[in-house]
Amino acid sequence: MAGLDFVMDGESAVDADAPVSRAERRDLQIQRVMDAAKKCFVRSGFQGASMHQICAEAGMSPGALYRYFPSKEAMIAAITEADRRNDAEIFTAMFENPDVVDGFVTAAMAHVRHMHESGNAPLFAEIRAESMRNEAIDRTCAMAMSEVQQAFGKYLQDAVDRGDIAPAVELDAFMPMVIAIGEGLAINDLPAQGVTFESIEKLMRVTVEAMLRPRRKT
């Protein structure tokens, strides 16, 4: 195609006239590998997907791909880190919400919506399953879950300290249970099964209110 310079084996197809820095090119290549890895992991499973298959999906030679990722575990860590950054944006909005129930529900719904719209639910189901067998991936998942739990925990503890909520159980027990529920909602991708976001939010709000027992201000 006129005006386009397509370069394979480690280089993305880019507009020859568009200035691309070395850092931008590297970021494009990393995203290219991650996208290819996601497709292979969903299609063949973590164990079934080989580095050769990921190279073929990305249109790269092994030498080019290994410059960015030395292993499939490193790819999972990068995919999880990208999801963690998205969660950080969700938490920022949550912390700014003075209504703890609304903040909690809004953040949870943002994550459910992100998982649905990104199509990552099957991928994260595979990652979670592999974490049961693979210590490196288990550590990656545990670290990500720990950060989520700490962020939610601090938000709720602050609300308890202010007297805004009186949770039905102590937060140390509450947090792992609610994280497990949230993980199940995200992995099962209920909107893809025909459950509307409105229905999910309505039930989630009623459930969260029952669990957190907000104290009405007089």
C-alpha cells in the first residue's frame, strides 16, 4: 500500500512518514506480543500455548520476541500489571466518592464492565486456573490481589473509623470473601450471558448495603 512501510519480524507495521520514538516502538512491540499471548492462552491454555505459537501469532521470530519476554510467565506478569494499572484508576475514583456504598459499587461495576468490554474474562479464568499449578503465576496473582485487597481495605477501614458503616463481619474476614465474589463476577462475564449491567448493579448495591450496613446520618 502506498505510503506505508510494513516491516515484520519484530517491527510493527507503521506509517513510514510518522515519527516514532524508540520507546514508542518498544511499547508497540510489547503490546503486540501481549495481544498475541492473550489469544494463544485463551485458544490453547497456558500449558498448551508454546512460545513458538506466540511468535507465529505475533509475526515475530523467537529472537525478536525474547528481547521483550523471556518466558510465558513474564507475559502473564505484564498482562496482570496492565490490569492492575486499570484497577488503580478505578480506585482513584472510588477514594474520591464520599458515599462508601456508592463508591464500592461503582468501582466494582467499573471492573466488571472493563472485563466484559476488554474480552479478558476467559484469559483471566485461564490465568487463575494456572495459578493453582504454577508457583510463579500464583505469586503474580497473589501480589495483584493483595494490592486490590489493601486498597479496598483502607477505604472501608476509613469508613468504619468515621462511623459511616458497621460491617456484618470484621474486615479481615470481609475482604477475602468480597474479593472472591468480585473475581467470580468478572471471570464469569455475566453481561456476555445476557445479564444486564443494570441488574448486576441493582443486586450488587443491595448486597453491599446488607454487608456494610451503612449508618444513616440524622
